[in-house]
Amino acid sequence: MFQSGKKYRLLLLFFILLLVDILLLRLDWQNSRRVLTFAMLDVGQGDALFIESPTGTQIMFDAGPARKVLGPLSRLMSPFDRTIDAIIITNPDADHIGGFSDIFKSYKVGAVFVSGTSSDSKTFQNLKEEIKKQNIPSILAKKGMRLDMGGDVFVDILFPDRDVSTWATNDGSVVARLTYGKTSIMLTGDAPTKTEQIILKNSFLENTGAQLASTILKVGHHGSRTSSSASFVKAVSPTYAFISDGKNNKYGHPHPDTLDTLTQFGAKILRTDLLGTIIMKSDGKKEVFYK
């Protein structure tokens, strides 16, 4: 009798503590939604960005290579949350889209934005089939589009500004700029110097150069020297430069020339190969960083 009663009390205590943990976890996730969350996920040699507005709207830019994204993403999304409002595929290369197979198995996705470039790779063809199978709206990203994430968070598409269906995948990368109060983020995919110069030219012709300046620059193409031209970095004038690259990667990313350019213009460099997943939270007035 005594042993049975003791087991019952221990079991009851266990379930009470479990309930308290669940309630605290839910409260923590609710509180985290009062700010903008921007995270560069550590997916090795690839790109995967997660954004959540103060109202809870969630967007992902890319998902890195296969079988890398769910671990770091689970740190940011509540276990009770199984939806992502939209994904933006900046380009169809495997190091940007490989992880979407896992995303589609684990989450319900509301919409997909694409650049318009294509690839014959099996990874990209399978992704297109999955989008079609799940009947997810596929939208061609175009300059001038504005995504309203709620809570005064906006994502403005800067590129493509034309048909890029015949372009190389990197050249046609989706480039966008997020704004939330005084916090702004330039999101460049793998855009090379060629694409950066088009964006600079457009801003000059439209007299919107000041609108390129951003708190954070998501450095193009993992820090390759084919991106982050001095003129573009100068125009963006970032306080922070985020680089997503794999530790000891075979490409030598980030390139020393790129690091020199970023340093020349005063950017503090944060790298996933050195820091792991990088998380920024903002109330629209100031930024706080985590890893």
C-alpha cells in the first residue's frame, strides 16, 4: 500500500511539473512574439533565414542544404506551431533549397515566392513537384512588391526587376529589404556584383539611394568575392554583416577581399561558421543579438 501510494504521488508530481513546463514554454513563445526575430540558421555551407514579426507572421528565405534546417529552426519556433506563412526561394541552387523537403514534411506553408530562374537539378524538380502536390500558391517575386508581415514589418522586393528566366541562378537572385522601425535588413541571396550594380542604378534613377542603407547586410553568396562590391556595401552602409558559410568549406568562403571590404566600411562581421546560428531581436528601436 505504502509503495503504491508513493508511486502515485511521484507520478502526480511528475505530471504537475510537466504541465508547469508546458505552460511556461507557451508563455515564453508568446512573449517572444512582441519583437521582430531575425535568424541566420547554421546550416553549414548554405543559406537559411527565419523571420518572425511581432504579430507572429513567419517567413523563411531559403532553407539550406538537405537535412540541416530542422534542428536550428526548432530553437525558434514553438513546438505547437506547425505553419510557416511564406517561403522565399532566392535561387534554385541546392545549398538554398535542399532543406525545403524537410520543411514541407514538417510544416504547412502558405505561399512560395520564386525568382524566376530555373535549374535542371533533381532537387529543384522535386521541390516544384512538392509545391504543386500540396497546392501551395507560387508567386513570381518582382521589384515593387511589398510583403506586409504585420506589426509594421515590411519586406520590399528590390530584384528581379525584369524577366530573369534565362539568367544564371545567382545573377537572378531575389534581393529584398526588410524594415521595422529603425531596424532594417538587406537580404541578398547569392546576388553577384552584376545584380548589385542594377540595384544601385535603379536607386540612382529613382532617387531612392538612401533607402538602401540598412542596419544588417546579409552578405551575398556566403562571402564570395563575386558579391559585396565596395560601391554596394558603401550604399548599404551596414552596422552588421551576417555571413552564412560552412566551417572549413572547400570554397574558401568568406573571401579575404570581402572581409576587407566589409571592415573598410565599418561593419561588424558575424559568421555562422564561427558562431553557429545568429539571432537578432528588435523592438524597432534597438537590436539585441544571441547565438
